[in-house]
Amino acid sequence: MYCPEIQGVARSGAALFAMNLYFHPEILAQQKYSCNCCGRGCRSFLVPVRTRERKAIAELQPWPEKLGVDKLYVRSREAKVSGYGLARRADGRCVFLDEENLCAIHRLHGLKAKPLACQLYPFVFTPFAGKLRVGLRFDCPAVCGNEGQSLTAYKKEIRQLAKQIVPTHAVETEVPFLLTRVKISDAWFDAINEILLKIVNSNALTLVQRLHWLRKFLEHLARVKWPNVGEEDFTALMEMLQGGLLAEVQKQESRRELPTGKPRKLLGQIFYLLSHPASRMVMGKGVIKRLHERIDSAGMMKQLGQTEGRLPEVRDDWPNVDLVVLETSFGSWPREAEQMLSRYLTCRIASMGYCGLNFYGFSLVEGARSLLLAMVAVGWLMRIEAVKAGRKHLELSDAQTAVMTIDGNMGYGSALGTGPSRMRLNYLSEHLESFIDWYCS
């Protein structure tokens, strides 16, 4: 989210302190984190490095000789303003990552000598209504596994990073749209966001029921004639929608029908975009190699749009299995998997990491529907993990791997932000009910 290469760097902390650093209470209550030095992030993503950071790193050590590498950086369009990112070794790890998963810069010169993007990970920033909301990336195993200490321990460190990373004009960031071309006040937006959190954390329902409740709520938000809603009407309208839709969900029965035709074809393309390794998209490559990759990608996207035939090798660890195997039920999601997935949705929603400037400019409704499609993709990916393990039932580890797989492509990369992808998402939102019933139950 707020990355120095994407949004610019603050020249002064003055405007920043007009924004309160804000951990939503739900995130503080549910989420823990401590780095376990797994090295996953150092193997998966391009780290953008600014000119002054490259100069500072060069002054520390004769790195190429010390590390035994030819170059420290690669040119990449994904690095945005700087145009450069940290290079990788042949095995995919960052040039500064040693065989014990320790960063050479950090080990020899401390945390603050590392690029800002490395220091910030896995935290993310989203400015909203005078507050700098803090979220976390779930492609980090420690975050996904909820391992470590309270997030309050990081407040001082995060505030210092925010002063360097968040531009001073962030305080003026506009409230995201509610719907395309529909603006509401920040108070109304925040109130609706809190309703989304309430739905996601309703312990009286299964997660699948909560997903349907969220789906229905979004559908009704899209039908409201917002110019006609006054201040006195808003609270009553929200209470009426919540209560009425909850009653509908409690009575609703699952109708599991195999998705086919155009909806399934386009859903397969979303499966590809969310599961494609982020690291393959960002490394510096020649024109011919990029062209071959686009052709291969088109073929895999087409194949994933089917419900039979061989599962393409989108990821190196995917099993050799027929797609028809993944279209059968693997049973209900385990309770502990539902809890983890609820925590993921909570973190995304509470930190507003699903809409606005930091999520492709999506409106609240569009972004929340993207989260629902992400849960559909998680359900499909969980089945792949179960097949790999030789099981016909799902476990917590399947859900964790699935979330870590998709999260790197949810807002941090360009996978869903292109025009064609946005058209797919908007079309598929009309089929969420059948997708949730088929892939999440």
C-alpha cells in the first residue's frame, strides 16, 4: 500500500502528525506478529529501491565482491518511480539474503540500513479521514499464522517509518467512492465499513453464511438512491438492511451447482491472476521472454476456465491432477480455517485495504466484492493443497497457503487493477452466490 516508489516520499513530518496513527481495535484484538526470519518475502517480491537508498547501501560494503554477485539491482517497471529493484540470485532469493534466511544488510548494519520497503514489511498504510490506518500483509507466514507479540509493540517504529514513507499530501487523500461516481461523507463511509466488519465477525453464523450476508448487503447498497438519503435516514436504513438481510441469510439454503459457461471461464482467469507467483511478474526480462510468458499465461488462463483437463503449472508446486477433481466437494471449511479467514478479511476491511487509492481506485462496493471473489479463489486453492497432501478434506494449513498465495496479488501488484480485470470482476459479481456455494462449502 503506501509505498515510497508509488506515492512519493514525505519531505516533512509536519502534515503527517495531523494524521493519527490508527490500529483498528479489531486488528489489535485479533492479530499478532513477530518476524520469524522465514525469508519468504525476500524470495517472492520485487523490492523497489530509490536512488539515495542505492547510494547509501553502496557506501556500506563492497557488496558484489562480498556477496559473490554481478549486480545488486535490476530495472523494472514494477519499481515505479525509482525504476530499480533488488536483484535476485538464481534460486530466486534476494541477493542480500543468505542461506540462513538472514539479510546481510540487517545483520551487518542494522534494520535502518535496509531499504524502506524492507523495513515496513509486512505493515501497510492507508490514509483515511485524518487517520493513517495500519494493516498487515497476509503473504507473510507469521502474520497469516498469527504468531508473535501484540502489534502495540510496533507503534513507535511504525510512526518513524510513516514519517519517511507517507507523503505530506496524504492528509488530503479523498474518501473513496461508495459506488462508481457516488460519493458519501467520511462519517457515512466509516459507518458502512464498520458494518462490513460486524458482518465478517458475526460468530453466530458460519463463514459461508457471513459471505452471503456481505454479498447481499453490497447488493442493496448498490440499489440505494443515495442522493435521496438524508442524515436522519442513514442510520435507520443501515439498521433495516442489516436486520432484514441477516434473517434472509439464516433461512437461505445452499444451492450447489457447477458453474459453467462464461462465468466459469472468467472466474478461471481470476484464479490465474490471484495464484500466479508475484515474483515472476516483476523481474527484469527481455522483450522476447516477456512475449513468450504472455503466450504461456494466455494458455493457462484459458485452461483454468475449464472444469476438466489437466491443471496447468501456474505454480511449480501444483500437483499433476485433472481439473475435474477440484470441482468436487472437499467438505466444510474447518472452524480454525474460518477463524483465520475471518481475521484476514477483518484486517483488510479494518485497515481499508480493499478500496480507494491503495487498491486500484476501487469503490467500497467494488473492492468488497473483490474480497468475496478472493474467498472463492481461496476455496479453490484449498482444494489444490488438499490434493497435494493426498486428502479429500480441508485443513487449516490449506487455508493458510491459499491466503498467502493470493494476498501478494491483492492490491500490491497489478494483477487485478487492469481494465480487463476490472471488467471481469464487475461481471463476476453477479454470480457470487453460486461461486460461494460451490467453492466455499
